Amino acid sequence: MTVFGPLGPSLAPYLRSFKGFRSALKTHADWYANLAGYRRMGLKYDDLLVEERPDVERAISRLTPRQIYDRTYRFKRASQQSILHKDLPKEEWLPAAEDVRYLKPHVEEVVKEDAERAVWDNIAVSRK
Amino acid sequence: MLAARTSAARNASRLLQRNFASVVDTAGVKVAAVDNGEPTSAVTFLVKAGSRYENKPGVAHALQNFAFKSTAKRSAIGTVREAELYGGVLSSSLSREHLALTAAFLRGDESFFVDVLSSFVTEAKFTRHELNEYVAPVCEAESTSAASNPATRALELAHGLAFRNGLGSPVLSTAHNPVTAELVEQYASSVFSKNNIAVLGTGISQEALSKLVEKSLGKLAASAAVSSTPSSYFGGETRVENYEGPQTVFIGFGATGAPTAELAVLAAHLNPQPSVKWSKGLSPISADVPVTASVQTVLLPYSDATLFGFLVQGETAADVKTAAAAAVSALKAAGSIKAEELKKAVAKAKFAAASSIEGRVGFATTLGAKVLAGAPSNLDGTLSSLDKVDTSAFSNASAALLKAKPTYVALGDVQQLPHADEVGL
């Protein structure tokens, strides 16, 4: 269980539940996401998930072949830009509409499965 | 006197029932159960979903291995662990015509296990990751191990030659025809309908099973029964290189239409398997088969066709040739059978038919197929039709078999193994 980072606990769902506050939060979040700079390297937010973990590895293996291909392409392009110490040209930045959480649902599914397995492994059985 | 009478009555009630008492239409699903007081119960959902009905090769096999994976109600691990806590056994099996989903469990646990079976039928998820992580590896292992068995492989090839489509399509999937989760889901939604399923219980009362089925399968769609073109017999010859296992030849003869009693008697007459250990048996074949070769009669009855044949295996191709020639000449001579030999063959065939429903699996699949087809769910009809076989009907049936083009499969050293004309066909 990670404490910090994209897989850790988040206040966002709670904050989103306040209706009036939501638009202000959205503006701030968009500003922050652009400032973080990963979109300038052509990456999606879910590309930043720490993948050296068994659950995320299993989630990645559940992507479609097309998703895996695209993900690898984005990584290659970003590391090339990193070598050049340059952002991508502006027209190649990742548009906000394409920055979707393509991996998170799979990770959540895997975490849920692991939690269920732990429950079954430690269950105390009583006869009715 | 009274004591004798009561004990006779008790004995009568102890007589095991070897058929389903009745078939009840519960919410559109055929439900049949028999309770002989066994210590455990078993419930089988027999579905017309064998490889015969599949629209893409391998889909039926994938559906079989998807059984007991995650459903809307419980996950795959939840199903397995909970079944283990109850001490039950879940299994699925596939034939050319039927998919059988079976749960065997202790008496009293039926509500859980019927729920497991019906939740797979009604609300399975068919996720892509389960196909890749659990189902596809099992399918691949099963088809690889089947392919390494020459007898299984010869029979698969023979079905393809004999019936081409429908019954001819292979039971197991191959790596060359990848199956997707969407295809499996599509196939499942077409075959899992009310008029395609028979629920068979042993060791459980009819009322209890009907009540559970009504509750769990009541919302299942009642779409049209799956259709397949009626089987027709073609026949042909094929020779396939094979480097492991014995040299194998399959000589098959097909007949269309409902399986006849004559063919069952013919198979019993020619079957070289001895009834007593260490003897050669009295079959007309057994005397001429070399020690290093073996001949088995194969009788595969389906709903609208039958494949009858000899599976000949031996260490060398020369042995196989001698044994196959002996089998073919015995079949040709079978037309002039003597009355007392026929009597013996009929008795053997009746025993084979009766003992096939002895076990729980044979009982559910043999009688279950009858339940699904709407035929009377007992063996009386089969046994009485075996009794009615006479010499003229028998010789007509064997002559009709020989008239059609035989199915000939040679598997092994194709340079040495005999051709069809070399064994007398």
C-alpha cells in the first residue's frame, strides 16, 4: 500500500462531492496538471504510476495489445525528449482530453482481487 | 410370515432406481432428479453447447474452461474457496454435443451449489483477463495433451473426415484459432437459454431441485434452441505423420439418423476385449491379431449420426496391417452371423448399455441427453430394441455400413502404414 503518489489515498472524491466547489477545483486541477509537465513530454497521467509492483505489473498485462503498444511508444518518445533536454513541440503535447486513466481501473481491480484473496486466506470458519 | 413380507417390502424400496422418475418442466427448464439415498448429491446442468454448435472453432472449449470463473455474484476465487469450505467438487466437461456443468456436494448444501451453477449460466462476466490468465493456458494444455495421444488424434481426424462440419469440428481448441472473450460471451448467450438446458440431480429430491431451479433460472431467456444442420456422412482417407506413441490406424463407418440397436450389437459382436482376464476372448477378430497389436471397437452414437469403427494400434506398421485386415474381414463376415452368436452379442450389448449408466457421470450424460431431447428418460427402450435385433436386420445393417465410403485414418509412419485398399476396404 503506497501512502503517496497516484496509487495512494486521495481526497479528490470527497472534494468533488461539493457541487459549488467543483468548478473551482477543476480549474485548479487543470492548471496543476499542465504545470506538472508530463503532458509536454507526451505522457498520460497513468504512465507515471510506479510499475515496479506486482499489482501494477499484473494490471499492465491486462491492457489490450494496442494500449501496450501506445504506452511503449509514449515512453520511448518521452525518454528521447529527456535525452535532448527539450519538451515536445507544442502541437505534439498531449491534449487534456486524451489524458484518461486507462490503467487505474485495472490496478483497482487487481488490488480488489488481492484483498479478496487475503480475506479468503485468513477467514475464520464457524459452523452454524 | 409378516416379518418376511415386511423385509421383502423393505428390499423392494431399497431397489435402486436406474432412471429419472419424471421430467418436470420448471419455468421452461427440464428438471429431472432421482434420490436413491446416496450420501452425496450431484447436480448437472447439461447444455446443448458442444463443439457441434460452435460458430467459431474452439469457442465451446473456451466456454467449458470459463466455467466457475467470475460472475456478477462472486469472483472466481470466491467460488472456489466457498465450494471448498462446503466440501464440494465443481467440474465441467465437454463432448461433441453437450457441455456438462456438474457440482457434487454433501446433502443439504444444494442451495449454494445450484446457485453457483446457475450464476455461471445467467450472469458470467467473461472478462478478457481471465481468458488470458486462466482459461487460455488450460485450453492450450488440454489440447496439447490430447494431440500427443495418437488414439484421440485419430478419432478427431476421423470425425472431421466423416462428418466435415457440425460433428466433424474438433472438440478442443487449437492455438491457431485464437478465441476472444467477446466470441465466448456471444456463444454463451446463444446457448444458455431455457430450452437448451436440462438440470439433472442425483441424491436430491425432485421438489427441492425444482424449487431451486425455478428461483435461479426463472429469469433466463427462452430463445430458440440452437440449430445445427443435420449430420451427413462423407468418409474419406487421410495419412498423418506422427512420431510418438504406437502406430495407429482408424477404420470408421458412419451412419446417419438416430443410433440403431443393430450397430450396438455389431460393436458388441466384434469387440475383441475379453470378458475374462488373460484370455483372448471369443470375438472373430481376436484370433488373428498379433500379440504386439491391439484392436478396439469404437461406437460413438450421437443424436443424429453414429460413427462405428476399429482403432488398431501396434508397435510396427506390419502388425497394424495384419490386425486391421483381420478386423475388416471380420466385419465383412459379420453379415452371416449365427443365431446363437447373435444372442451372445445382444447380451453383451445390453450389459454395455446398462453398465454405462451405472456411474454418476454416465447416468447424468446418457439419460440427460434423452431428457434434453424429450425422449423417455430410461433405458427400457434401448434394452427392448436390443432384444428385437434379429439376424436379418443385423446383416442388413452391417451390409449398409460397408456400402458407404469408409473413413480411414493412418497416424504414424505413413511410408509403412497400410493404405485403405491394402486392408481389404
